[in-house]
Amino acid sequence: MRPNARLLCPLVAGGGGAGQHDDARMCLALALTAARLGAVVTNYTVVTQLSKTQDGFVNGATVTDQITGTPRRSDGQIPVAIGI
């Protein structure tokens, strides 16, 4: 592992395998950072509809809570949906 790797990316695991990291902690860190910067972060939701500008750019989404079935509308400049 490069000497500065842990300084540049603190979530990289020390010792053992180079490039290994705790993906659960990284996911949580990304979600918390996004929320702190104003993002709407959801869990157990599925995107059911995208909205677009007249130019065809995505500017929002409707997501449905998979537990309650409740839909929620979210508008934004950069909608991102990540899931498995």
C-alpha cells in the first residue's frame, strides 16, 4: 500500500491486503456526508418514476418506501439512485 493512501482515504484498511476497505463504513460515511450537504437520503425505497426537464435531463424522482408503500417526491439538480 502506498504510504499516503491512509491519509487520502482513511477508510482503507491498515495492514494485510492493499486496497481493502470496510464497505459498510464507507457507504455510511458517504450517506452521512451527502445528507450533511443537503441531499435527501433514503433506505428501503425504489425509484418508481423520473421527471425530466424539457431538454430531457433528469431533475427529480418519485421513490416508494418498500415497507410502508408510501411514495415520496424528490426534486434535485443531480438525482442519484444506487442499489443492488
